[in-house]
Amino acid sequence: MNMNQLINMAVRMLMRKGMNAGINKGVELAARKGKRAEDMTPEDQAQAKDAQQTAQKARKGMRTARRFLR
């Protein structure tokens, strides 16, 4: 591997981590609808947990799709 490939690999890894963190934060905020955890009713908490699980399944499905579409 030459230096250019190593730099590109490192940049891709950092970008992937940043994108995942941003997506996770966005999903969390959307699931909570801007409310703090202690202000949420049990129904809101269940709905937020459902939304987070749905997003996790969607990310897993996208990874699988990418793997098969190579």
C-alpha cells in the first residue's frame, strides 16, 4: 500500500464514523420529537424505542443490500 491509499482509507473510516454518529443522533432526536427523556410518557418512550429499532434494522438492511449489489 502506498501513502495515498493509507490516507484515503483513514479518511473514509473517519467519515463513516462521523456519518453514523450524525445519523444516530438524528434518529434519536426524531424519535423523541425534541422532548427530553424524563418528559416523555411511557407511550412516547415505547414509540421512540420502536423508531430506533426500525432505524437500526434499516441500516442493517442497507449494509446487506450493499454487500449483495457489489
